Amino acid sequence: MARTTGSHSDITGPRVRDAALRLFARHGFAAVSMRQIATEVGVQAGALYNYTPDKQSLLFALMRDHMVELLDAVEALPDVSPLAKLEGFVRFHIAFHHERPDAVFISYMELRNLSPENFEALETLRRRYETVLEDILHSGVAAGLFQVADTRIATWAVIAMLTGVNTWFRAGGRLSLNDVQDQYWEMVRRAVAVG
């Protein structure tokens, strides 16, 4: 199929992904058609298939790329003491997710729309991210800094608490992002600290 005049893969491909991300976050994956995405991008519906085999592949690519970016960023955090690592993780998670609300929304709300194979691939990436935090908690327990009965449950609880910031925090409100990070760090620290 011929490319639309003025269309370039290095420009149109990212525009397709950006449009799909916005539309999936606003209306839900099931309610968005490839034709709607094409209209948003300004190309013929058939042209989308130059950039993705189908809507399922597009959803999975958006979710996978978000997780890969998240993993690359969290794995680049400095290797410091368990307490400093935990604080770094808390602040990182809040800031990273705040900057990507649509990707975060889709990553949690559209899991049900993934094929079984894509779901498993995404869950593998999510487990890698959870392991980063669980390893920090294990290290803190081993060093006598943290008191956590079950590091796996603590990991899920902390991630759920931190991700919840996206549901209520708005820039320009009464608290700055840094204020929120400070308060969440204090809550997490108290939840795992010895004594």
C-alpha cells in the first residue's frame, strides 16, 4: 500500500502511537477503532498497517515500551545504602508516573484487553520492576534497617500506594510534586522502619 503524501515513517509512526495512547486513555481500548486513530493522525485507515499489524499489537507496544522505559530508568538509579535506595525508588516512582499519566492509566486499566501471550510478556516486565523494590526491602531487612514480615506483600503495598498519587495529584494544587514525594517517603519509611 502506498504511503500517504507527506507521510514519513519516522514522523507518522510516533504520531500513530501518541494518538493511540491519548485515545485509549480517554475512551478505552475497546471503544477506539483504527479508523479513529487514523483520523486523529490525519492518514487513511489502511496506512496505519504500515506502522502496526493490528490494534492489539499497538496496545501491547505502548504498554511494553512504557515498562521498558520504566525499567531502564529505575535500573539506572544509584547503588547506595538500602535506606537511600528506598527513598530514591519512592521519589522516582512518583515523578516518573506523574510525567506519563496516559501510559500509566493504560498500563493498569487495559491489561484485560491483552492477548494471553502479550499479558504474560507484560507481567514479566512488571515482575522485574517489582523485584527492584523487593530487592531493596530484602537488603534493608538483612542490614537490620527495615522490619518487614513479607517483602513481597510490602512491595505490592508500596507500589500501589505510590501509583495512587496519579489519581489525585494535579500540578498547581496546594502541594508541589516535591511536597508529595516528601510526604510519601515519610509514610513508606515509617511503614518499613525498625522500631
